[in-house]
Amino acid sequence: MSPVRTAPLTSIHSVADASALPVRERIQALDVLRGVAVAGILLANVLTFFGLTFMPPDRVAALPTAAADRVAVFLEHVLVEGKFYSIFSLLFGIGFGLQLSRGGDAVLPRFKRRLRILLAIGAIHAFLIWAGDILMLYALLGFTMPWFARKPNRALLRWTVILLAVPTTLYVVALTLWMLGGSGSAPTAPSAGLPPKILKFFEAIGTGGLKDAFIGNLVFLAGRWGDLFATVRFPKVLAMFVLGLWTVRTGIALSPSDHRATLARWRLLGWSVGLPANIIAAWAFQHWSYLPPSVGGLLGTAMQGIGIPMLALGYASTVALLVVDGRRFITVFAPVGRMALTNYLMHSIICVVLAYGFGFGLWWRVGASTTMAIAAAIVVVQVPLSAWWLSRYRFGPVEWIWRRLTYGRPI
């Protein structure tokens, strides 16, 4: 069996050397995709940044932009929700694979040190700035990657499928137990909102000062991690990590121009399967809640389980093909991607200042369509700002700190 198919850590180095693109092209392709992903993550997060996730339904309906907001929320569920963190998770796995390709087993201590530093950055972000942080989850799950790196290629694909199937499988079990327990299977309408005792903490975020924001953020953080467990986010993220490692093993991530036909097939399959599945999922969750378990919730969960990773792959393949084909307009995202961690954290700082009571107080005062416009404006500013910064410095500021702490010396 070929080393490409079964390569353990130490043998990936030769695979990468044989199939890698010139450094400039390879890094540009990945950086462009990373830049698109971080911009998309902002579009996904912006509803939460401005409190719309917690806003009472009657207040949402009373906003002057309510009609446009309903369209914006539906489109967000179909086109944005889950897709861009899936791409970013794929890139995380690719990044791990690239490190192995360059150094084999010797990089593992440094990789684990990078994860510990990322975990610390994520904790600072989550506890002191914004509880919706994803960095801690990435860091914790990242510690499993050396185990997966010793698996052959077929096993990586099997694990990807198994992990993606876990949320739907668990939902089937939960629904079965719910029905056997006599709770009934009648359709359940989407939730009417948070309990008043919890809601008051979120309302204070938009009207109070720093203390209210800090307390509300801690309440949000507890709910955030509860939601990660309830929605079974962990295997979804890990599956994309593993798939990213597989794309390095097979050379697709290393040399997209040599796998153009494969990327074209993924683009077609991703869009043709992923888009309809996401439309069905968005429709299902408009009519049924995720919890308690229901048949409609199962439909939405199953369609998300198929649609989110498929459409994410469709997006990723589309971007990669645009770079391979020399479409220059897409390369403006490369500097954003090179500073992805800095830009991600800047999203939180900017939006918290705009939304919270100690800042401009837009919390619960603007609807989904307005927040999407704000997100787009932030991205438009970050594109030239990232290019300007990188014309003067080698790394983004947070990237520099991360590397400096990882290597323990000036770089």
C-alpha cells in the first residue's frame, strides 16, 4: 500500500514534498479561503453580537425592519450558519497536516504548545470579551489530532462520516426515548424565548456598564457551552479537522491546481446537495424547535448534518477554483486570511463596542438586516487594513504573539 494512503506522522513529509505547489501559490490559496471563512464567521456571529439570538420575539417583530429581518435570518440559516466555521475547521486540519508534512513527529511538542497558547487566548476572549468564542473548542479538540494522524486515509474518511453522523444519531436516540417516555410526538413550536430570570442579564448587557456586560457575558458563556453540548457541536468540528488532514495526505490541499477536476466535482456536489438540504433545514426549524425532540427537529438536524458540510465544501471548492483560475478579485481576502486570528478577535471588540451599553448601545435596537450590513462594512474595512498592516509587518499582531510564545524567542 502506498505511503500516501497509510502514512504515519514520519512519512507524510515525503508525500508533501512530492505534491506541493510552489510556496507562494499554495499559501495564497489557503490564505484566501481562510480570509473568506473569517468574513463568513462574522456574518454568522453578528446576530449574537447584537443580542438578536436572545431578543424576545415580540420585540423582534416590533423592529421597523422586521420584514427585511425575517428574510435576512432565513438566508443566514440557509447560506451562512455553520458553513464558515466548518471551512475554518477544515483549514485547522489542513494546518495540522502541513505542520506534519514539514517536520513529522518532531513538530508534535510544538503543535501541542501552540494549542495550549490558543486555549489561553480563547479563554481571555471568552471570559473578558465575548462568550461566543470558538478558539477554546478548537484548541481542546486539536489535542486529538496526533491520534488521527496515525490512521490510514480510508480510516480518516470513515471517521469523518462517523463523526458527522453522530448528531443525527443521538437525536434519533433522544427522540425515541422522549416518545417512549410518554412525552408525545406532537410538533413543538419554536421557543418563545428565554426565561425572565435569564433574560434580565442579557437585557442589562445593552443598557448597563462594564459590570453588567461582564456578568451577562458569564451567563452567556455558561449557556454557550451548554448549547455546544446540546447541539453536539464537538463531532461536527472534529470531522472537518480530520477531513482537512485527509486533503493534505491526498495532495488536494497542497496542490489544488493538480486536482482541479476533483474540486470541480466537489463544487457541483456541494452546491447541488448542500443548498437544498439547508433550505429544508431552515424551513424545518422555522416550524419545530430543536428541543424537546420532535420529528420536525429530526428532519432539521438530519438536513443540517448533510447540508452544512456539503455546502461548506461547495464554498471551499469554489474559492479554491477561483484562485487556481487566477480570478484576482478573490485574492483580496488573502491578507485577511493571513491575519485571521487578529481579525476574528477584532470582530468581537468592534461589535461589543457597537452593541453593548458601555459603548454605542445598539443591543436589541437593530435587526438582522442591519447587523448584516454592519458585518459587511467591517469586512470591507478589514480588507485594505490587513493589506496595509502586512505591507509593513510579517505577521498580524495576535499571530506574532502566538508565534512568539510558541517558539519562546523573537521571530
